[in-house]
Amino acid sequence: MDQARSITPQIAFDDFLKVDIRVGRIVTVEPFPQARKPAFKLTIDFGPEIGTKRSSAQITVNHTPDDLVGSLVLAVVNFPPRQIGPFMSEVLTLGVPDANGDVMLIRPDRDVPVGGRLY
């Protein structure tokens, strides 16, 4: 199914507010050879309120560790942790597909304070 054409049912604004999307800064990137699809293990700093969290992200096609360390990303911070092989992913790092269907991270285009909530 074409992702651009498959629109999910409408939700109430209050439902959107339940999803806590925050900006964080990637502090470390590690290879994740045990993942089924190529992925990195990210450690992301969301500031003093949330702290540092870890995420598995299938972003190896469009991003390199050198490109990622120090960069800002957006992530859902209030989903329950998810076991991915031997790794516990604590947040869902957000991205969109490029023309080939490979993940491109969603990132602020300017420096903003970590921990800021998307609205």
C-alpha cells in the first residue's frame, strides 16, 4: 500500500496530546549487528527532566555514526520500552521514508534546547 495514500482514521486533539514527542541530542551511536534489519543503537540525551534514553533505529542507509553524534532528533518518549533482540529500546526515534523507502530522521533544522516537546 502506498504510504502517502493510506491515511489513518481521524483522532481527537486530546489523543494527539497523549503522544509525548521530544527533541534530544544523540550522544553515542553503536552498531547493532544482532538486529534483523541493519540498525544502530542510539543513546539520546533529552535533558534533565527525561534524562538519557536508548533507541534502536533502522537508519543505516541515510545516516552514518559521524553524521549522527551531536545531532538533534525527535522521539516518542512515552511508549513502553520494547525489547529488540538483546537490546531494550526505550524511545521511538522518528523518521520518514525517502524515495527508496529508507528512513530519514526527522530533525530540527536549527539548534534548540533538548527536552522540548513537539506541539
